[in-house]
Amino acid sequence: MTALVDSDGLVRSSTYEITYTTSEGETHSRTGSIRFNGADTTTVTEPAWVEEAQAES
């Protein structure tokens, strides 16, 4: 995970990458990001894996 912190110590954005191995031995990576623009204006980008997970459920 990487976070961008402003001079006031507030987190303004963060990105993450998670890599995991399934019980079948397959390795997968997932990424996402969050950006904080100010009070009541947080933007969260839907991770790409959400659509895949919904299709499999």
C-alpha cells in the first residue's frame, strides 16, 4: 500500500496491490485506490475484481 499524506498529516490518496494464492495454486493480484478530496467528497474507485466476483457469485 502507498499513501500520499499532505503537510497537515492528512491522507489524501492511497493505492494498494494484494497478491494471493488460491487453494488450487493459482496466483492472483488485485489493486485499488482511494482519493480524499475534502470533507464529504471522498472518491472510491470500484476495484476491477468486483465485476468478476459478482459474476461468480
